[in-house]
Amino acid sequence: MTVKRMDNVGIVVEDIDAAIAFFAELGLELEGRAPIEGDWADGATGLSGMRVEIAMMRTPDGHSRLEISRFLAPQVVADHRRAPVNALGYLRVMFTVEDIDDTLARLGERGAELVGKVAQYENTYRLCYVRGPEGILIGLAQELGHRS
């Protein structure tokens, strides 16, 4: 059997409201917020007594989702938010945007910081990394010659 689809990417944050505002500015739509806890959640995560608040955000095309989580219990045990781009493990989510300069300006108003510079790959893409709220790393890509 093969994978049917990728359902979502998860990001753990301390300030869920700031993260929602940041990703809404990027163009994602908030589908909903909910508390998650109980035996089923403990079993799925392997964390006893887990309590978390989640916000599910959807890309404009409806094909991808981002799950933002704020753990209430147990305490967060590791922090990888400021890891450099060559760190092992899950690193970032890449979003294709219509206008990278406009997106950077709007996200900058929400405290986003450009990592390095906007680079161009041949005549195909303009690309960059951005650190958002709490140092979350995302990638931005603008297709050149296309508007989608």
C-alpha cells in the first residue's frame, strides 16, 4: 500500500495566537482550534497526561495543512527553534508565494527576520528562509514567470 496523502505538518509553539496571526498573514486560513487530551491522545503520542491546544490552518488551495500546537502538559522538554538550517531532523516548511518581496514586507511587520538573503535559482525560483514567531523557520519560494 502507498501513502494516500500528507495530512499536515506540526509545529509546537509557546504563543499560539502569535503563530496563528503569522501564518494567517502568510495566507493560511484558520480551520479551527481545539483542546486535545485523553487516553487516545496519550496513546497516539506516548505522552502520559498530555493536554495540548491545537490550531489547524489550511493553505489557500486546500491541499495542505499546518497543525500548530501549544503543550499545556507535560512540559516541553526540548527547543529546536533556533537550530541552524543544517541541523538534523525536521527543519522547515516551504511555501510558494506569489510575490516574495511583498510577503517579506508583510511578515516583517509581524517580526519575521530574513535568514541570509533572497537568492535566485536559475530563471526558475526566488527563494529564502525566514524566522517567524519564536524563531520558527519557514521557506518561501516565488516561481518566476508564473502566477498561481
